[in-house]
Amino acid sequence: MQIQPIFAALRKHRLATLLLALEIALACAVLCNACFLIISRVQHTHVDSGVDESALAAVKLTGYDPASSVDLNARVLSRLAKIPGVQSVNVINAVPFGDHAGTAGISTDAAGKHFAGVVDFYVGNPGSFKALGLQLVAGSMPQASDAQPLDSFVPKNATVWVTRALAEHLWPDTDPLGREFWTDQFHFRVGGVLAHLARPWGGEGGPSTIDWSVYVPAQAGRQLAGTYLLRVNPAESPRVLRDARAAIATIAPDAVVDSKNSQTLGTLREKYFRQDRLMAGILLGVICALLLVTALGIVGLASFWVQQRRRQIGVRRALGATRSDIVAYFQTENFLIVSGGIVLGMLLAFAINLLLMQHYELPRLPLYYLPIGALSLYAIGQLAVLGPALRAAAVPPVEATRSV
Amino acid sequence: MFTYYLELAIRSLRRNKVLTTLMVLALGLGIGACITTLTVLKLLSGDPLPQKSAQLFYPQVDPFPMDGYVAGETKPQPTMTYTDAMNLLHARKATHQAVMTTTGAKIAPQQANAHPFYSDGVMTTSDFFGMFDVPFQYGGGWTESDDESRARVVVIADFLNDKLFGGANSVGKTLRINDHDFRIVGVLKHWAPQPRFYSLDLGGRDYGDGDAVFLPLQSARAADMAAGNTNCFDEIKDLKHLETAPCIWLGMWVQLDNSAAVADYKAFLANYARQQIALGRFHRPDTGLPDLMRWLRDEQVVPDDVRLQAGLAFGFLLICVINTVGLLLAKCLRRSQEIGVRRALGATQRTIFAQFMVEAGIVGLAGGLLGLVFAELGLLGIRHQPAEYASLAHLDVSMFALTFVVAIVASLVAGLLPAWRACVLAPAPQLKAS
């Protein structure tokens, strides 16, 4: 296959070639960035919450008189436990994918000089650790004696369980067991490390902080009331939630069930990530439309070139070129144009990525997206040009003798 | 002459149906995507009070300590302490002024076996209604003396009135909110500015339905109603005594009628900050007085995703336009001989140019029509999104017109290069070739 004649032909159609290359460059740039956005969104939705989502549901009450919260806890715990299908009921301050309750900045020194980031505290009564299904990777399980009474949102001086991600952030490459950290006048000592525990309302500092959670055992009471964690048989969870609402209307008529937060954890998760999934869907739609339009452009221009060069094709055929030679010609031509477009498109992809990084807290585009984008455009180009190329191959050699 | 070009253009477009369809389809897709995202963007970045927004300003002061302060870079806080809000309110330096925050109002219906429910509430002061031109169906707002005397009065929204009183005049009736009785003094007509500009940073959502109840700030606080977003800059015992706590939780709006009044108010704020520094209450000297639209921009009320979608749609349209340029160019080069003949028969370069531009314009018009269909489909999709603003996404007259403007402009831009190439073709070689 000689490339020289193809270049000579393209030089005659400089403008059209340039336009096609430009279109492919833009498509390549948008494709790489959109794919990157889709993958990061989808990865985000697959986050491991660290709890037994399918077997858990939350019931959140508001509007009750805070003075009666101890009494409320007792009534709700005993009543909800009687609902068939409920395996356990515990008091907790928040659940993954629900509203956040104990969000605070922490420091690794008592004076508060070494700010170490914002984390979420899960405060639950002693049974909640087991009910959540948290997976311990180091240290020991919380004991009943670890649960302290609460004056504030966390105990003054508590043994806590941190996630592996948070431990690695606070004390890289050292054993986190027994290490200490502080929030204001509250002091914490690490008693164990958890595999995962996602923050209630996600990581505000980006996806890397989604696992920055601290589990604190505590005694239910005035400061820990109103949100209940139900461990249920997954198949029965909708009915259990219905029954729970009905039960609460009778045992606590002045309390209002917070419908938004009183759901199974599966539902809460689905709602939490709905916007991400939607955005991924929209991006996917745009990519498809984009590739379609690019393919249509290639088909249009290639058809035009085939029609324009019927006589030349006829001459080549008459001089001994085979059908496959003709097909190869158009495919090589397309390959060259797409190559030019991709070179430009990669630069453009990085430029767009820089722009996105400035405005949307996005990480840098990983390099491996570029060959993926390039390959898909080569594939689209070759497929799109195939039709016109086959039509070109069908031009009979006798065409050489006809005038245009 | 124009009709002749039109006839030529239609004939030429008909001759190559596949190519024409491709062009129109691509352009339609690009325009549809653009109009869909622009409609959402316009909805979200629109002016919530068009007749008044230029006169409304949001004063900002900064009671935070010096830690983390960078002169010239740190912006003043978005909300205020109770002390500062009351000082500025009682100074009465503006035509109208009101302080406000959001709350969750537990409403207990009078009917037997109806369960209590939560609604969005605003705790504010008497000038709120006059300053924002809030329309009333029955009754009106409360007075300044109601504010001072902590009167248990409430203004309710139309939808709450419909729900509780079947839409009848409920002024004078009692509403039980957070286990306290409040007397209804006014019922609003539908009022839901988009975005809900007055409570950005105070808690609650930015778009969607309006608030259900409006209560005098002090009366509501006396009834133990919790404030929305609260941000404390010093140690506090509890969140009950917010009025004296070192916490910011109130927003303030003022109405200033001319630029002289704005300048005066700026000077007043700067002076206030200096005074407070002298008293040892403040440490940072910065103040702010953005107008409504500036405040919306500062707060970046439009979600990132929506801006990203709009950017994406324009990128897509650009690709579609380039695609159309390529195809139009191919078409016009193919007609070199026809152009040669026309030129030889006396057509000027201008007439050839005009002829090709008309052809491009027709493609644009068709693309616009198709784009309108795609945009309607797109907006139908948006209305099924789980977003606060979803139900508001409709194509209005101006966006309808914009669709065609975008379509014609895009197609004419796309047509420029091919038309220019066509008109500069030398006629003689084209005639010779045939």
C-alpha cells in the first residue's frame, strides 16, 4: 500500500480533510473526558458502605419533646422489637446515606494545632456495632463497658473504632491501635480498626474522604434518641417499615416520622446516588450521539469523495488494481485523517481536563483514557468508511472510458 | 431574487436526500441538546424578583477570629450573629430591612386523627413582605410592634391554606406550630421565587416549592423553634441560646433605592465593623454588600452538574456545526460546474454567495425544527429527574425563539466557508472540464 498517492489526493481536498480531522479531534477530546466522568461517577456509586445494607432499615423521629427522649427510646425500642421480621432494634445517631448528625473537625494533638480533617462520628448504643455488621480488621470488639453516658454529641473520653482509610490518613504506616485524637475538649482513643464505614452524607472533601468515619459506642439517652436502626429480614423490610410507622403513631403520637430518612438502607443508597447515575446516563447519551454524528460526517464526506473519484477509480481498476486495493485505499485514507485528528484531540482532551479540574474539583485525566478514545475513534472511522469504500470497489473498470 | 435562491436551494437539497437528512439530523441533535441545557441553566440562574432585584442588597460582616484570615482574600461570612443582625436592623439605614433564617415547623392539624407533619418555615421580621413584594390572598404581614411584643402570629402559604382550610379565608384562625398556638394574620398567593434567594446559606433547598409558614423571628424562637444553618466560631454550651452565642445563623436583606443610598450603606457597614473592632467584638475589618444577582453568583447557586451539561451540549453543537461545514463543502464542490455555468452567464460572486447561504439557512431552519422536537424530549426527560427544579423545566417563548436563532446562526456560520469557496471558484476551468 502506497501512502504517497493518498497524501497527494488529500492535499487537493485540504479544507474538507482539515474539517474532518477537526471534528474527530473534538470528538476525541469530548469522548475521553466524558468517559472519565462516567467512570468516576459509576465508581462513586459502587462505594462500600461497610454495613449490611440489605438487612438494615432506619426509622427517624422528630418533633417529640426532648425532655421525654429517654421514655421515647424505651417505648420505641420495646414496641419495634415486637414487629415480626425485626431481628434487633438499636439507637444510633445516623446511618450511611442518611442525614449526617455528628460531623466534626479533628486534630491529632490536645491543643488542636494539628488539624487532621473533618470526619463523621457514628454514635450508637452497644448493640449497634453488631447490628450494622461492621467488619473488624484490627483490635477488639467493643465491650458493654465501652459505652458511656452522653452529655454532648460524643462522650468526653471514649474508646472509638476508626476505618482503615481514616487510620491510614491520620497515622500513615503506623499501628493505629491505642493512638489518640481530639475534637475540641473531647478525647478519643482507637480501640479497633474497621474495614469500611461510609460517612452518612458522603465525603465533602471529595471521594477520598467518603470512608472517614468513627464509630463511638455510647449509652442511649437524651443526647442519643430518635433515630433507630432496625435489623430486619430483607424480604420483609417494606412491611416492617409500614408496621413501624403505624406502631409509632400509636405509641408516640406527638412525634413525626421523618419519611425521607425512614427507609431501608438500600432505598437510601439508591436515592443518594440517583443524581450520579443520571449524570452518567446523560453523559453516555451524549457520547453515543457524538459518535453517531461523527460517523455520519465520515460517511457523508467519504461518499462524496467516492462519487467524485469514480473515473480515477475506474482508471485504477483498468490498470489492474483489485477491489480490495480500492477498499484499502479508502480505509488507509480514513486512517490517516483519523490519526491526524487524534493527535490534535489528545492535546485538546488535556486542555478540557485542565479546565474541568479548575472548575469542578476533578482529578487529572489518567493517560490510559487516550488510547481507549483513540481506538474507539479508529473503529468508528473504519466502520463508517466501509460502506462508501465498498461502493467504490464496485465501480467497474469501464468507468475509465466514460466522461464524467 | 430570494425566492429564486430558495427554489434553487430546495432543489439542491432534494437532489441528495441522504446528505441533507444527515446534516439536518446532526444539527437538530446539537441544537436540541443546547436548548435543553440552556432552558435549565436559564431557569436556575434566572432573576427571582425581576422588578426589584437591583434594589435588594445582602449586607455581610465578619465576627470570626483572626485564625485563617488572609487580608484581601477571605470573604466576609455569609450569615450574621443575632447581635449584629439586630444592631443593623434597628439602625434602619435602608428603605426596608429584614433578618431571617429557616426552620422546620411542626404543624398539628385541628382535624381529629390527622397526624402532625413538618413544613418549611421562615423566621423573619415584619419588613420581609413589603421588601420582597410578597403577594397576599387574604390579610397581610405582621407589624413591627408584633415583632417587639413577640406576638404569636403567622403568615401561611396558599398551599398550606388549601391543605388545612380548604382554601377559605383563614385569617384570625389558630394554627398549632411546634406545640404553640399562632394566630393566622395573612395568607399568601402563590409565591415561590426561583432560586429561593432569601435563604441561601440559611438551610433548606435552593429551588422548588415556596415556604409554608412565615413567623416573627423572636416569637418563633420563644416557641423553641430551631434555626437553620448555624455556624459557631467559639465554644458553646448548647444550641438553645443562639441569641447570645458566638454563632452566625441569620441572613439580612436591605432595600436601597439608588446608588447614593448604596454608597451610604457601604460606609455605614464599614463604620460598623470599625466600631465593633474598637469594642473588641470583631477582629476582621471586611464587609460586603452584594446585590441580589451578585449574591446568587457568589453563592454559586447553579449546580455544577447543570453547568457541566451546558458545556457538554455546546461542545456537541460545535462538533455538529463542523460536521455540517464538511458536508456542505462537499456538496458545493460537487456543484463546481453548475457554479461555473452560472458565473459564465453573468451571476456575480455575491449572488453565488447568497445562493449558498440561503441553502445553509434552510438546513438550519429544518435543524431548528427538529431541534425543537429534541429539546421537548430532553425537557420531558429533565422533568422526570429527581431534582428540586425538575417540574419547572418548560420551554418558554423566549427559548422557543432562541432555538431558531441558534439554528440559523449555527447554519449560517457553517455555510460561510462553503459559500465562500463556491463564490471564488474561477468559472473557466469548471466549464472546460465538462
